[in-house]
Amino acid sequence: MDAPKRQLSDFKKFILRGSVIDLAVGVVIGAAFGAIVTSLVKDIVTPLLSLIHLPDFSHAVVHVGSKKSPNGDVRYGEVVNAVISFLVISAFIFFFVVRPLNRLLGRDEDEKEPQNRECPHCLSSIPVKASVCSFCGRDIEEKKATRTRR
């Protein structure tokens, strides 16, 4: 009788751990956000794509075998539509959600300069402004900009 109580107690600890609850909340919020993005793309972005005369590939089919049997059809048009939809949704999310959110939170990583570099002697990570490696003690030469002639 003690073993089932212990198993139940272990299960309760597992379920009430923060990471499991955080994951559950993330999945629910992700599903809700997915519905918003799907609606946005379906109801706003896709109709705008018709302005550039992007064709609908859903009826594109390659007939394999007998033309009378629809079981031999390869419907590649749906895959092409799914790829286009994926690219449109990805671009929309990146340009209208990720970049503005990063800018709002001050995480513009494109503009940041690297803070560390590699020591050419021992390959340890050292600050960019360091003139001596703190690991191997050797002097670090500044890389001079060289121009290549064409």
C-alpha cells in the first residue's frame, strides 16, 4: 500500500513542477496565437496576394497509371500551396512580430558588435579590447584591415 501512495506523490511532484506547468501554458498560448496568425494570413494576407496574381496550385496533378483511377494521382499542387503558405506566414511572423518585439525589448542583435573574440594562440574566448590573453598570457595582435585588389 505504501508503494502506490509514493508513486502518486512522485507523480504529483512531477506535475506541479514549474517546467511542466510552463510548458502546458506555452502550448495553450501557442495554439491560441496560431489561430490568430492563421486567421490573419487567411483573411488578410492571402487576399492581398491575389493582387499580385499568385496562382492557386491546388489543382495541379500528375496522373500516374490509369487516367480513370484517381488513386494514381500525385497532387503536388497542395504541397506547393503549403510551401508558399509557410513562406508567407514565416515572413509575416518575422517582419511583423519578431523584429518589432525584439526592437521593443531592445534585443537588436544585428546592430550589436561582438564582445568576445578568439585568441589566435590558445583559441580561448577573450574580450575584443584585450591586448593580452588571460588564459595563455600571450600578446594579441590587432588584425589590420587589408584591402584586396581586383
